[in-house]
Amino acid sequence: MIDLREDGCARIGAPTDTVNARNHSAGRAFAMGIHAGQADIDGIVYTSRLTGKDVYAVFNRSIGKLVSIETGLLEDHLELTDILSRYRIGPRA
């Protein structure tokens, strides 16, 4: 994984817009370039500009390396209703 948290962008010479811009085009272009040119990289980890929490973007080619430690129905997630409401996620009218 390429780590873009904290000073990650500066360490590899990537623009800070890669992870901090409101418009995601720089981040998408960066990820596409890494995916196309670096077959040994499994994905990117960065800090969400909205929540401050770590985000792991795993490339499709690396999904098989992941190990599930717990599974369940999404509807059983205790915080789901609050999250959907907070971010105004729901069926379109």
C-alpha cells in the first residue's frame, strides 16, 4: 500500500490535492497511474478530509489478499440509520 497519510504526499512528491482536494480528480488520476504502472502495489491508504479517519483503497487485483475477520448483514449495523441520515443517503424519489 502507498501511505499518503500525514506527510505521505510530500515524501513521494505527489500533490497534496491527491488526498485533500474537494474535487477528487487528482486523487483518481494518481490512483489510476499507480494501478497501471506499479503492479506490485495493492492500493492506497490516506486520511479522509471529512472524518480524519484512515481510508484504505484496495485495488481489485489485490482483493484476494484480504482476509475477512467478521461478516454480517449491513442492515444489522447499529450505526447504519444514523450514517444514512447524516449523509442524506437513501432512495431517490
